[in-house]
Amino acid sequence: MAGEEENKRLFEFERALKTRVVGRPSDGANEYLASIDSTNNRLAALAREGAPEGTTIIAREQTAGRGRLGRAWVSAPDSGLYMSTLLRPRKDISELPVITLCLGVAARRAVQAVTGLELGLKWVNDLVLNARKAGGILVELPVGSKSVATGQSDNKALVIGIGINIKHPPGELPEEIAERAIYLEDALGDGTTIDTVELAAELCYQIESIYKRIEADDQAILLDEWRAASVTLGREIKTASGDLEGTAVDIDETGALLVKTRDGTGTRILRAGEISIRSQDGSYS
């Protein structure tokens, strides 16, 4: 549900946009909501109904936010940017395996432009600051998405969900989250506040910028930018299942992680999954 405050924020968001597509759907379908289960869920439903490219959903709170592998994403009221936007790429979606990495670059650029903070990028979808998670990205394909032009199912849609921790929520966080999460305003200190609407508009601008490059097959420079900001490359890592330990040495042109195995058997390719990075004390986090 959207009330007076949400309608005001939606107006400010759309007024602040510097884009031509992202955040500018042809039918004014953007939503700024007080609370919803998940912005990705809402946008996936709209995509299945034929929502136009650029449709963007922002919520002040998510009651069932999620990250990769179905993990819960704490989305307390007015504590973060919880945003999803819809892209309808001309290319076959199977040709866009690097999209999550490139979106990490977009989010990093947006945060730096608005706050001056320089985030690190952890393979494959985490935004990191001071070795703690500051945000994450979830790219989903809504099954049964309809074409805007024909009204027929075409499955050519990407729902781009981005969550960024901004303000430490009141009360105590669960221990696991408190140990791993960081909030941008805490990092800035001195009572500095971040305008969520400004950050959302800047994020749309940066998403559109990287989207143009991907559609033009010009993502190599984005992957180089990801490498430069990576907190994964050059580090000892292991998979969540524990079946692989080694040193992350590079990513390939598809965004897969190349790992030189610890047992010396060669280089393995990780195309998906969860990894932990070895800390200075020898533990993995």
C-alpha cells in the first residue's frame, strides 16, 4: 500500500531521474510502497502481466525480502534501499550471464556518487564494506512474462533486485546478521544521513549505463572494473559445500570464477554458488 508519504517519495524519485528507460516505464507503472513481501515478487507479477521495460518498484520495508539461494534479507522499515527494476533485453537472456557482476559495478558507482564510500565486490552478488555485507543483488527471470507488444508469453524479462543497507535499524539484530552486516550511515559517521530517493535515482542511472554496454556487447570494460573492485580475487576461498578450496585467480568472460585448487590439481571453474573468503585469522567468512 502507498500513502501520502510514499506518493511524495515516488514524485521526488521520478523527478530526480536522469535516465531514458530505467525508472521511466511508458505507462507510469512505478510504485513506491510502504511495505510489501518482496519488491522482486511484485515486479515479477507485473512482468507476467506485460509491464513495460523500466518499471521500478521501491519499498520502505520488505516483510519477506530474500537474497540468493532463498536466504532471508532483513529489510527493516526505512533502513535500506529495497528496489527492483524490470529490463527486457533484446539479446537472448542466456547470453547475459555476467549481468549480476555488472550490476555490482552499477551499485558500487551509485553508492560512491552519492556517499563517497567505495564498496568492494564479492563474487557473485555481494556489496562489501570493511569486510561486512553492505548490500546484495538478485537477478530473476519471471516465468511466463508477457511481451508488451503482443501480449503473448515470451519470457524475455529480467527482474533486477538490489538491496543496500543504509540506516542501522532500531533494536538488536540477530547475532549472525549483526556480525556480518554494515550500514552506510554508520560507516560515514558524524550523524550523516543518506537520501534513499537520491540513491535510488542514481542507481537507475548507473543500471541504464551498464545495460547499454551489455546490449552492445561491450561488457569487457565492466568486467575489468569489477576485477579492480573485487574483494575475492587473489584471496583463498572455499565453496559453501566445502568441496573446493583454493585461490580465486580471475573471472572469465561469462563471469565464472576461476579457482586454483589448494590441492594442486589445477584450475576449477565456478559458475554459480556461494563462497567464503579466508580471513586474516585463518577462518572463513
